[in-house]
Amino acid sequence: MLDSMYTRRAVIRLLGLGVGGAILAACTPAGRGSPSAIASRSPTASGIITSPSPTQDSAATALVSDVLDFELRGPFEWNGGSVTMRLHDALVDGEHAYFVRTDTSDAAFAEQEGLVFVPLLAAAGSLDGGTADLYLFDEGAADQLPILSSAPGMEGFTPLFRVTRVRAALTAALDSATAVQAAADAGDAELEPTDVIVNYPLVKWPGGELPVDPEVTQPLANGPLLSAPDLEALSVVFKLHQCYPESRYIITDTSAVPMAPMMSVVGSPGTEGLIEAGATSKITVFGNGIPGPGAMGFQPAIFGAKAGDPAWSPMWDHWTAVWNDEADATLLTSQAELDAAEADGRITLHHGTPDTGGMGFVVNCPSPIVAPNDFEVT
């Protein structure tokens, strides 16, 4: 279904040649998508890609305790920043995989682990294949690592994991979900399933890793990382984007598997049903209008709720806003302003993109930091 729904034309629309001819400029390497090139494709919209008064780092709040460092505005042509996050080592089918921790459906677990509490993620537990398994060991071998049952490239991969606590009476470490279950069947391990669901995006896994952007001129081009994962220091540096209201986010994977390589992220087919399950929140990305640092090369996107609010989820239900006449384009900064523009007939909203025929898709964009928005039209 995905292959038919996300046709080549739809992919090019999202990342390239449609919606006023500007989206390709936002997502391709330098030379084809410079800020001046984007602006030239939107001649009737005033403004340039800038924030003359960047928000100071001191005004930001880290929502995730694994944030090691951040910079709201980096020394990049792209108008964005960076965030350094702690990496966590795990095993999947006997091989190492590395993930970052961002969100959870459980309030107590969020408080204990320093994660964002996202009640909506609980809905993923009702979806067949909506979660994979994460085994956390309360007792076991001294060198025992957490175990994941899923990683990118595996059938049905999802970054959402249901936590199972393990108490193993073993001196040798277990290295796979199959081994954990075998130990339980043999009476050597006690498993305690929980209702805790976590969003732990994979950064490096057997046979692959998220790509690094060496140019940093566009929001999605080349990759979501600014440097390769540091496996000795157990840290990784992401591009840090902004959207309204006051949410600074990273991007890691998408349910639109055929689009993932062009978005320079990972395909996560297991997240496909999250919209229907109620585990997502709506995000509206602009497909034309005022040039800016948004994913499609225009103004920052708009969430209905701020990161960390109960109505927010890192699992984006992706919508695209298109100005019917770019001469009418103005900076919108809230869901209320967006709704008013649609009601007035100035904007058309498309679930997914204009070419996905009303079929949406999910993008995993955790927000480890909140900070006042600083995008301005000058």
C-alpha cells in the first residue's frame, strides 16, 4: 500500500518540484536550494530566511535529561541549531545498536528517567505492530545491556517500544529477544511486562546509521546529524529545528518508507497506523509562502500544542498548508491563525502533501528542548 500511495510524483512533490516549485530547494544539497533560490521561487512573499534577534540559549528549557549540550542558533547557512544527546547502547539479535531516549507514555517513568511525558503514546499499545519490545534488566549479568526486538531494516520496525522488566538468574549476558524468551521458558529469567511505551529513536544499528550533513545549508538535506555518533563518549549531535509554539525538534524516522531516503531519515513502517490509533498530533508544514527554515523551505511549521503539553506527541500527523495566492502570505504563528486563514479561503490544507490524495503519514520528531520562537520577516 505504501508503494502505491507514496508514488514517485508524491515524493517529488514533498521533497522537490511541486507546491509552487519550492520544496526541492528546501531538501536538496547546496547549489540547488540556497536561500536566495528559495526566495526567488516565491517572489510575491516578502522576507528572507533570518532571525535578526536569535533567542538566547539561557531562555531555553531542556525537557529531556539526556540533553548534554545545545545551541539554538548555530554557525550554519541553514537557520537552525544543534543539540547533543546521550547515546544508549543496546543489543538486537546479538549485535550492538545505539538509541536516544526522548518520550514515554508513563508519567512516573518520565519523572524517573527524565523524559517527556506523552499520554498519547499509550494509544500505540492498542495497535497491532505499533510497538516493539524493550527488555530492561533489574537483575542479570554484570555486563548485561538492554535488548531491543526491532531495528531499522527489520520488518515492521518502529521506534516505539513497550518496556518489559527482566530479572535473570544468569552470569552470562543475554543478547537477543529470542534469548530472553528462552531464558524465561527455562525458568532462568522472570519477565514483567508493563504498559510503559517509550520513543527511543535508533541512531546506529547493525548495518546502518543516521546520515551526517556536512554542509548544513538546508533543513533536511543530507541527514539529521551534524557529526557521526561518538561511541566512546556515547553522544550524538543532531540538527535542532524550530516550530510553533516554542518547540525545538529533531527528526529521526517516518512511516512513509519510500520517502525516507529522500528525507535522509529512516523508514519506520510500524508507525504507519499511529494516526488512526490516536497516538499522533497534527503538525502543519508550509509548502509555499514566506521563505524560512521550515522543512519545506518556508516559515516554521505549526503545532496545535507545545512540546510537553498533554495534547502534544512527537509522532507528527503531517499536513501541508499551501497559500492559494502567495501574494497573501503572512507569517502565521499559532493554530488559531492557521485555522482563520483556512476559514477565509487564503490557505488550503492537505493531509500528507497535495499529491498523497488525503492520505497522511507519520514523522517522528521529538522535541528535547522548548524555547521562544525567533523567526521574523524582515
